[in-house]
Amino acid sequence: MSAVVSAQNLGLTFRTNDGDVVALSDVNLTIEKGEFVSFIGPSGCGKTTFLRTIADLEQPTSGTLDINGQTPEQARKARAYGYVFQAPALYPWRTIEKNVALPLEIMGYTSAQQAERVKRTMDLVNLAGFEKKYPWQLSGGMQQRASIARALAFDADLLLMDEPFGALDEIVRDHLNSELLKLWERTQKTICFVTHSIPEAVYLSTKIVVMSPRPGRVTDIIESDLPRARPLDIRESPEFLAIAARVRDGLRAGHSYEEAV
């Protein structure tokens, strides 16, 4: 496997009128091609900030960060990733197929190329038949699937997902977790996934990165040996519960660090 994301001694400090805010401190992490990596930690621990540095939406103030051997800026310009936000962020005046096609329009794909890619990605996320609907005609889970299709439309190898299912109810979330694993298996993408849910992180991931409260530090990196085929009831298995317990221990260790400082 080859490294898709490589962070070495990465730090990011925000300069504010009230003083410096250290969002990330001394983060060292390698994400290999084809991995599904979840980032978990309390609010404000730097999970989303780290995702945003990969996407070149924030710039580190120390250390190095490489995306496929390039700087984040070069990777952004090469369209090396798709980004799925917490909210679907669909334009209400555009149909679902037009929302999915938006990055393709911006990138100059022909109408025929757009149609082919939209059809393929709509099929991937099980939204075939909803192309002509508008966002307000779809449920929250379907809207989020449309936003995933949009991020997949230009076929980047890296998918960045910032709590995409956080606002959904548990039944819908379970279903989309299962669908996302199938999508990952079919596409072989590398996925970086931010979550607050321990069961979600353990269920989805090949690797779980546990982060401490600000300043955001990595307190543990847990490699999962769960099989790639994961029915929902795997969450009741001893192996699953053992990984979840280690994640909880890492989160507690992070809070202990905060109290010590």
C-alpha cells in the first residue's frame, strides 16, 4: 500500500483577537490507500480542522502534510478528493441530478460525460429514479446520499466525510453506515471520516484515530481486525466490543491529559 495522507509533527494555531488558539498539536499520522479511517474525539478536538487541512481549507502552522506526495494546495488543484459536509448543502433550485453534476459542470465535462457520471454515481448511492426530484422532495438520508454522489462524481480517490450522518436518526444512520461500507468496497476509495459516535467509528473503520480535547492531539491509533464484510449485528460481538472499549479508554486518556494541564 502507498500513503495517501502523511502528517508529520503537524500543528495548527489560529490567531485571534483574544490570543492564540492551538487547534492541532504534533499530529503524526499515515493513511494508506484503500483504508477507511475514522477520527473520533470530543467537540473542539480538531477532527474537522484536520480534515480541512487535508482539503487545503486551513493551512498548518507547523509540521508537514502530504496528500499523494503533493502539498494540500497541489492536491486541491488536482481535484484529488471529494468532500462531504455535515449538511447536504444541495441547491434547492436544482434537481438532484443537476446538484450531482455541479462539480462536473465547473470542471468542464461535456454534457454526455456529465450524464454518464451522474448516472453511475446515482446508481452507486441507490438514488436511481430520483434524478428529476428536488432536494426538498427527498428525506434527509436521501439528501445526504445525493451529496455523497456529488463528491464521487469526478472520481477522486480520496473521500473526506465530516460527520455526514450526525443529524440523522439512528435507524437511518444504521442503514447509511451499511450502504457506505458497500460503497467503499465497490469503489476502493480511501475514506477519512469524522464522527462523535464510538459504534459508528468501530463499525466502519479499518483504523480509528482517537483525539484529545484542544489542543488536538492523537491519543491512540487503533487498527481494526474486524472482517471487511460487517453485518450490523457484528456490533454485539466480543471483538467489536473490545475495540469500542479501547476507543473509550483513549477518549478518557485524552480528558485526563486536559485536566493535568
